[in-house]
Amino acid sequence: MTGSASLDQLRRCHIAVDLGAARTRVFVKGAGLVVDQPSVAAVNTRTGSLIAVGEFAERMTGRTPGYIRVVRPVSGGSVVDIEMAQRMLRHLIGEKLRRALRRKPRLRAAACTPHDADPLAQRAAVETMVGLGARRVELVDTLLAAAVGCGLPVERPEATMILVCGAATTQVAVLSLGSIVTAERIAVGGDAIDHAIVQHLRHRHELMLPSQSVRPLQLALSGNGLTPHGPTSTEIHGRDVATGLARSVRVDTAAVRDAIHTPLTAVLDGIGKVLRDCPPDLVADLADRGIMMVGGSALLPGLDQMLRDATGMPVHIAERPDVCAILGLGAMLEGRIAPMLLDPLSG
């Protein structure tokens, strides 16, 4: 079990998994991205049996009778319930594909782990994959996988900065020559931003949002809503906290921007720290190249503009930010990434 797998070992893998707090994605060599579902399972607490996984289980959130529990086995990029994660993965992958994988005599798997994942978190990721029948598991840093997946020139000597915006954590790194120069993991992600908005609507407007609704931020701020140029107010439908009856209120977008300021400040602090720890030559590269945003929460409306205003650097959102990490792993599996060749000078 290696902490950072070599490209050579990854090329021998058959399957790659990105187990995120929000979504689970599975890539199979030769078949591409075969699973992209919420990391959720619904369990019958009386019998312990699984009732549903993925999208269907997520739709049950907040709507289940007492004996059905909706669980999320991954939190902050780390597996917190190994057995449940294994069961969820098995069901998400499905019987047909599992049979095909079982035919491989020595199944090798690759998995993403957050930057600086502690040995326990790494162990949990490995155990989860072993539960799928993997004989050998390679772990890849999410930051590197995402950088490869969004087409950053990772192996060149100039610096690139990547911001992986997850549901529970945000990771920032400066990459150069195929490895991480400096990186920070911030325990704030899209969920914290959504939570701040839910709290704001509850306290200020006594409004509750249905747990199934679109992401609260998308509701509150469409388009360039995080920037001062956005609309001044927006209408939000929900339920009255006291009566439980449906009600809609006009919400001041400036107040929403204030509400999410705290979680976003933590992200900006993380970016600042990475820049401070970075060699000056590379910082000069970054001023031109800017920041590449990946991860599902990169699509929060106006977040890119807010980062532009705060850092004064160019900010780009990857083409398919939510699947960059798994596509990067997939590219490594299929051998589409040229290993970096540092040729010794021939005398």
C-alpha cells in the first residue's frame, strides 16, 4: 500500500474510486465513468438491511419513518464508516460490473485521498477498496488527481494553483514539476456555506427550507449573486418556522453575502497561507496563471468572482469541475499521462 502511487503502478489498476462526502464516483478502465451518485445510504435500523443507495437514498432524507436511517459514510473526504462505505459502493457499482471485476484474478484499485490524510484515513480508504475485492490499493492525492483531470500542465516547471472545493473541505495547493510545493486543507466546504444561508434565513426571516431543495446558495444567489453587481434582492420559497405553512420572502442578497462571509474567509486565509509559504519565483508565475477551481462547490454562483476580488489573481473554473479528480485518476489508469522525464545530462 503506497501513500503516493507511481504512474507505473496506477497503470496496472482496473478501477478507480473517488469517495467524497457529497458524491461517490467510480471509473473503470476501458468503460470510463460508470458511477456518479450521492454518497448516501438508507438503512432499515430494525434489520440492518440496506434499502437504497445514491440518488434514491438522498431523496429519502427528511422523509423517512423512524426505523429508516439515512447515513453518509464519508465525511470531509475520509471514510468514517468502513462497513457502510463498502456496502454502499457494492450497491452503487451493481451486480453486473462486480461480476466482471471478480473475474480479474488480482484486482487492483486506485482511490483518492485528501491532502495530508492521516494514516487512519488512508487505512479506511484502503479497507473500503479491499471490501470490493481489491488485492492491491494505490492511493493518490486528490489535489494531484484533480490537477491532472482539469488539464493543468502539472509536470512542467512553472507553478499552477488549484483549489478543490468539496462539500466538507476545501484544499488549496501550488503544484510544480508534478508534485505539490505547498498545500493547505481547510475544514470548510460547500456544506458550511449552505448551512450559513439556512441559518440566516431561519433567524432573519423565520423561514425553513425543505431539506431536498436545490442548494440554498443557488436559491439565494443566482448568476453573479456573490458579487456586488448581482441582483439586490431575490424571492425564496420555504416554510414558516412557527406555523409550518408555505411562505415566500424577499431576501436581501447583500445580507446573504454577509452570512457566508465567515466560511469564505477561512478559504481566503488558506489561499493566503499557501501563497506565503510558496517560493517567490513560483508566486510570480501564479500572478499570471491564477487559480484553477475544481470540485462540486466550484460552481457556487459568483464564488470565482469573489476570489478574484479578494486575491487580485485570475480565477478559472475547470470545464467539468465536479468530476476532475476521478477523470484525472482515470487518465492515470489508462496511461494517458506521460510520466515526467528529468533526463540526466548526457556527458
